[in-house]
Amino acid sequence: MGGYGEAAATSGPAATRLTARRPRRVRTSWFDRNFPRLAVLPTTALMLLVFGIPLLFSAWLSLEGWSPDQTLFGGRFAGLDNYNDLLTDPEFIGSLTLTLAYTAVTVTAELAAGLGIALLLNIDLPWIGVFRTLLVVPMMITPVVAAFCWKLLLDPDHGVINFFIRQHIVWLGRPDTALLSVAVVNVWQNAPYVAILLLAGLRSLPHEPVEAARIDGASHWQMFWHISLPLLRPYILIALLLRMIFEFRAFDNIYVMTSGGPANATMVLSMFTYLASFVRFDLSLGAAASWLMLLISFLMCLFFMAFVRRRDAN
């Protein structure tokens, strides 16, 4: 009787209240499961508005035959004519070749300089913290400000560089020295970033393999080449990918120091796109050039990722 009474009581108003509460628990569990998506939804929507609309507009503009006397959507549909004009333009092909060469040289120099600086700063010496702090200074300077400072240093008449070498060299006015000068300034400012990244990697490497190699009589070069460098490879690959992307679209220091000259000696793709868009006001051609830059950067990243995965698989 007690069991029957309890069952009857349970099937009464209490059962109705329990049944009424079940949908609330289902709604709460769904909200908990989807809370991360809901939390980032406003940010995602804002990012799509800020970046998505200009990207779509530039893609449409690259397919138009737009001229300055027309409205932004008043140009005729040109299809892939702008892309065809770019791929058959010797100036664009020259700027693409120059950009690839400039990226390869500067990234290689930044990795070599950054690795050397990281190895030096990894030694525990007195005042080493001061040198590590000073390393950050070039990286923290705004690229435009750094370019202006170096432009003054390289001035042929009043610059400090010519004063010390006792020669009158127009560093930024000669095709054979302009690109070299811009590349040196770029390496000076961005090598500390690579050094900090690789220094963090060196400080996090395990000590057991190095100690074992030292006990076996390995030299410092052997320990670096066969132990430290392979363990440091993930950090090197990250630095390589990041610097490759940034150097491929280098613009700030080139615009300030040479503006693409002299004689197109520093006419990289970013300068070509800027001049086409905002100097010649050929926005359709500039949009097409920017999308080609984006496509090339994307293909470079895919190739890099495929190379890393194949290397890790082997």
C-alpha cells in the first residue's frame, strides 16, 4: 500500500511539475553547448562587415572597366580583362619577379641574423638582460618613422653613413644601391622579431640531449647542428612563414624611402598596386593586382604547409 501510495503521489501534481521542468533543462543544455559559438557571433558578424564587404567590393571592382568619371558601380563588366592586362604587362611581371627575389633575400637574411642574435643572447652573461631589452627597440619603432630616420642617415649630403665612410654615395638615388638600402633597413627592423621567436625556442629546448652529447665529447658545432637546430625547426618554420607573408607585401619603408624608384628599381607589387590605384586612379587594375597578390600569398602558404606536412610525415 505504501508503494502504491507513493506511486500515486508521484503521478500527481509532482509528476506534472517534473514534466514541466524538463524542457527548461533541454534549453539550458543547448545554450551551454552552443555558448562559445554564440559568444563569438557578434565579433564574427562585425569582422565580416568590416573586412568582408570591402573584399567583395574589390573583387567586383576588379571585374569592372572603371574610370574616374564614373560612379563606383557604373563601370562596364569587363570579366577577366584586368587580370589579362596585368599578366601581359611587362611592368607587372617585373614587379612580381622583383617582389619574389626581394622576399627570398630579406627573409633569408632575417632568419640568419635572427638565429645568430638568438644564439648570442642565449648565453648567460652579465647584463645580458639589457641587451635582450635593447633588441626589441628596432622592432617597436613604427616602420614609417624608422624609414624616415634611415632616409636621413643615407642622405648623400648630410647623412651620417657617407660621413663615416668618407664617400659621396646617393644610396637611394641609384638603381644598384636603392634596393639594397631598403632591404638592409627591413632586415634591421625585422630581424629582432625572428631573434625573439628563436630565443624563446632556444630557452624552451630540453637540456638532456645536449648534456648527453657533451658527455660523449661532441663539439659545440656538432651539438648545435645535430641537436639544437633540429629541435628548433618548428620555431624556424613559424618565423619563415610569418616573415615570408609580411615581406611579400612590404610597403611602408619602400614608400617612404624610394616610392618605387629609381627607374622602378624598388617597384614591388605593393608599390605597383598603390600607384595603379591612387596615383593613376585605375581602381579596377589596382583591385585586380591586389587580388593577384592575395592569390599568390595563399598559394605560397599552401605550398609551405604541404612541404611541412610531407617533411613531418617522412
